[in-house]
Amino acid sequence: MSANQQPIDPRVDGTYLGADWPSPWRAIQINKLLRNGSDLVPEDLRRFQTDPGSARADVFVPAFLAAARRTREADQADELLQDAERLLAEWDRRYTKDNTRAVLFELSMNELAWRTWDELHEPQRAPKPPLSAVRLPGSAVLASLLHAIQQARERHGDENAGGWRWDRVRHENIFHLLGLPSLSALELPVQGGPSTINPSSGNGTHGASWRMVVELGEEVRAWSIYPGGQSGNPFSSRYKDRIEKWMNGDLEEVLLPTSSDQFAREWWAVPVLGGIWGTIVRVADRPAFIAAGAAGLGWIVLLAWTTSRGPVAEVADMMGGVVGLPGVVLYVLAILFAAVLAGGAAGVVTAVRGKSVYEGEERRGRVVHEASGGDVEAGTE
């Protein structure tokens, strides 16, 4: 299983495999869900894709709380640190859209990362002086938590006023390829956060784009979604028709052929049958017109049958949205295409047959004429 993490533990194999690997938290969470489940079905895997749990929070939240508790038990915690401990302890470590404590944890983690590596940072950011409440080992952890609660209140207001809600703090941004805001989908509230299975960077630069679940078996089934729309036309109603489902973690069933040559076989059958029809029918009966009509009628029956088995009408509407045409026009074009294929094949065969018949009759007539002319000339002499 891979979530872009380093593929093998260096303690198992010390071979150098590069250094720019994302953290393993997503992989840890995926393994946790897989191990806790049994007889998983596609719906479970769809739900996993936007699971708000965080293995990263499961490791670091207890560390923050333990450091704050030790300080409090030593009677060295001020009111601010006690507030931070209480608020962080209220969080269930899940990045749901309505949670109001993930913001405190993220600010704490950002500050902790800076304090851990501050000696390597560029000098434009001056080191922070230690806070008065921090006197025990693990001071970087406590200082980070204290700085985070101060920063959260300054940026988002009181923790009970609603400004700490995750969907108001962290968003996804689906930018147009040219970066034009008017053609982009911005500030989308989503379920997930840094290092969750559904990663949220907050600036739209990376995250889960194409999501897919595939069920293998005698008949392959698949479900997928992507953040965008079926049409590239900004004036189309389908320009952003996938955004909401993508935000909610919903998937749509993918239409798959039952065999690799299904579509080719179905279409090639049309001109082949038309050609056979042009071979067996008399030239004078205009087989091309009959073949075209039969192919069109047959394709109407085929479309009606496939529509009854699946969302063909919906697909036609989606494809029509791409080219700016109603879905029914695609139905008509498919029928006309079948008619042209069959009629054209029958017409070509008929033309070849007609030329052959004409040339054969011409040759027979010339032979008869020559034979008749010779007899007359002989008799005259």
C-alpha cells in the first residue's frame, strides 16, 4: 500500500531511495482502517477516502497534553496554558468540517516545527523569547502550544464564537489552469486536513484530485469523481457539476465495456453487415438505402436497450455539455453515424457489383456482336 510515503523502512533496507518523501501519516491511517475492518465493500473504501481521522494527531496531541499536564501538576501552569490544555483535550482528533479545535492543533504543530529547526531557518524571522510559564523539559512543546492559543484568538476570535470552525479556517481551492479566479472554484470547505487520507493544504496546490474505487471480479465495476466539471465551457451548467460531489466524498459509477473490443466490435459490425447486404441484394433494389435504414433502426433499438440498463441518457447529457449540444442530439448523431456506415458499405459493394455486372454484360454483347457481324459479312461475300 502506498500513500506516497517512503516505500520501505530504512531500518529494513538501507538502500538510498531519495529524500523528498511525504510523511507516513496517511499510510499509517489507511493501514489502521484496513486492519480494523473485515469483509470491506466498495462503500467502505469510498468512505475511507475522506476519513477525517489523523494518525499524526493521535501521536502529537497526547504529547502536547502530557507536557501541559506535567507543568500544571508542578503548579507552574498559568491560566493561558490551562485554557490551551482544556481546549485541545476537547478535540476528538478528527478533521470534520464543524470541529473547532483542529485549528489550535495545527497552529501548535506549525510553531513546534519552527522551534525544532529554528537554527536552520533564515535569519529574517527572529527567534521568539521563551514564555514565562515554560520551565520544564519539553519547553518547545509547551511554548508552541501557548503561542498557538494566542495566535488562534488573535486571528479567529474567541474559541466559542464560531471563528474556530475548521470549514471557516481551511479551504480547498480548485484553480483554473490560467489561475483566473473568476473561472476557479475557491474557498471550498472540505473534510480533512494535513496528513489525513484526504489531505488539505489550504491553498489548493495539492490534494486528492481523481478519486476512484474499483471492484475486481468477473465483471469489473468502478466508481470515481474529480474536482471540476464535465464541460470546459464556463457558461455551461456542467462547468463545475462535479465539485459538490467531490467535496462530499461521493463517487459516480463508471461505465465500462465488458470486453476490450466491445465498442470496436459493435461499430465494425455495422459496415460489415452493410457490405454483406450489398452483396446479396440485387443492384436494382438499392441495397444502400435499405442498409442505412436498417442500421439506423437497429441502433435505435440498441440505444433503447442500453438506456434501460444504465445511465446512458445522463452520459449523453454530460457529453453534450462538453460540445454545447443537448444530449438528444448525440443520440441522433449516433443513429446517423450507424446509418452512414451501413449505407456507405452497402453502396460501395453495390457500386463494385454494378460495375462488374455492366462490364460483364458489355463483354458478352461485344462477343455476340462480333460473332453476328462475322456471319453477315461471310454471307455477303
